[in-house]
Amino acid sequence: MIAERNVDGQCHLCLQGALTIDEVTAVLAEADHRVRAADCTLDLAEVTTLDSAAVSLVLALLRASQASGRRLSLINAPASFSSLASLYGVDSLLVESLTTHVQH
């Protein structure tokens, strides 16, 4: 589900596999304390499948990191993630709040 790597002294959380309604509760439970404890990068490069729950997960992790005074960056977000964020009208919130790099 999550592989944690230390990249340049920062927390790098690489989400792996499916990121759908069936998996997000477990991922949130595993990642929440990490994004509260340190500035983190959330890497979606190894996500194979996602649905709207993935957008909800990223928003929840963003809220958790901000509540703790931490920063969260999002990298390698697939185009389908960006499309879902746009569909639900939260793309501008994510762009304003996260350092994002979208995978094409």
C-alpha cells in the first residue's frame, strides 16, 4: 500500500496499487500520522487504479498536514486523478494548497 522512503532527508510516501474506495481507509490510517509528523511528498507514480476516493484521501491528508503545520507535496499524479479533481471542483484547492506535479 505505502512504501516510505527518505529522499533528501524528507518523508516520501509512495502509494502503490489500487487507490479506490476499498483501500483508502487503510491508506489514510497508515499515512495520517506520517503527514502530521513531517513535511511529506505523496507520490502516486505506482498507483495502478484510482477512483474519486483517491481525491478524498489526498484532501484528508492535506487537511491533516496543514493542521499540524506541515507541508504536503503531490507528485506523479496521473491525469485521471487531475480529471477527477476537476470533475468534483477541487482542482483549484489542490493546486493552491499542494505542490503538484502531474504525470502525463
